[in-house]
Amino acid sequence: MVFRTETPLGLTTAAALWVAAAVGAAVGVKMYSIASFTTFLVVVILYILLKLEFRLYKKNRSHKDQENE
């Protein structure tokens, strides 16, 4: 995780790496259903966060463009 000004960068990447390790551990102890469900849940959550991030970035970008005019 990197901080530039007040915004943390790479937070979702760090969290996804921890989840990948947990899923790997679940597979290692033969908890396939938990690993599959967690993988599905994480993919859905990361997709939603990606869409939300683009929406917020676009909204913030248009707000900054209006300030510069």
C-alpha cells in the first residue's frame, strides 16, 4: 500500500493478495466449497469496486475540470 497525499493506493490489491492466500490455504486443507464461494464473492466485490472507482474518478475529474475553467 502506497500513500500519495491523502489517498492510499493499492489497498484493494493488498486485500486481494491476502484473500488469494486464504483461498490457497482453504484449498490446501481440502475446503473446496469455501474456496469456491470465497473466490466467487471476491470477484463480484472487486468488479463492483472497479465500477464504483471509475464512477467516482469520473465524477471527481469533471468536478476538477469545472474548477479549472
